[in-house]
Amino acid sequence: MPQEQSNKIKIKASQIILFVLSIIAIYVFAPQLIDFKTTVTLLWNSNWLWLAAAVILMAFCFLAAAYVQFAAGYYIGSVRIFCSYSWQDRC
């Protein structure tokens, strides 16, 4: 007797959670997307010096975070980073 193929769709709990979070995100952020024209108007009428300062500071934050991640990955497993210079010969 041949086995019957199951046509059931398997849904994982993580997929349900992702779906629910996506619906919540759309509900929260949709009004901001609808109000995009107001945002563009405010940007065009704003002080360009403050916008430039904000963009430069944001870029600096991204570069600083990238450097910290690189440094953390570079020193993984190294005990010497916790040693001061006076204790370096004992490490």
C-alpha cells in the first residue's frame, strides 16, 4: 500500500512571531510614511548647517561603532589586553 503524501504546510513559531511583529511595525510606521510630504517640506525649510552637523555626527557614530566591533573581534581570546604595562611580564 503506497504512502500518502502530506500536503500540510508546516509553520514554525518563529514565522508566526515574525509575522506578528511585521504587522505591528506596519501599524506603527505607516502613518510616518503617509506624512512623508510634511517631512520633505520640513527638511527643505530647515537650517542646512544643523542638517550637515547631524549627518557628520551620525557618520562618526557609525565609524566609531565599526572600530569598536573590529577591536573586539581582533582581541577575542587575548588575555594581554587586560594586563597593565607594569604586569606585562607576568601575563
